[in-house]
Amino acid sequence: MRLLKNSQLNMVILAFLVILSFISVGFAIGQEIFWLAGFLFVLGFMIMGYGLKLKRQQNT
């Protein structure tokens, strides 16, 4: 018996990447690499937007 379907597994991976991106923002700020923090912040929102787009397509 499979615990997660493939689409659910993709959503879990995307959620993990978003969380990792925002954690990395904190690390980059701590190291005073502000351009990297900005990039990771935007990347986190881009991944989140992609996940929301997939979810919306899945529901229709």
C-alpha cells in the first residue's frame, strides 16, 4: 500500500524546498550575504507560486 500518491509526494517536496529556502535566507543574513538572502527570498516565493499553480490545476 502506497502512503502518498505521486502528486502528493511532489507537493511535499515543493513544501520542503520552500521551507529550506526561507531557512537559508536566515543563514545568508547571518553571514551578511544580503544578495544571496534576497535571491533565496524571491526563489522561495517562486517555488510557492509554482506549487499553488499546480494545486489549482489539480483541483480543476
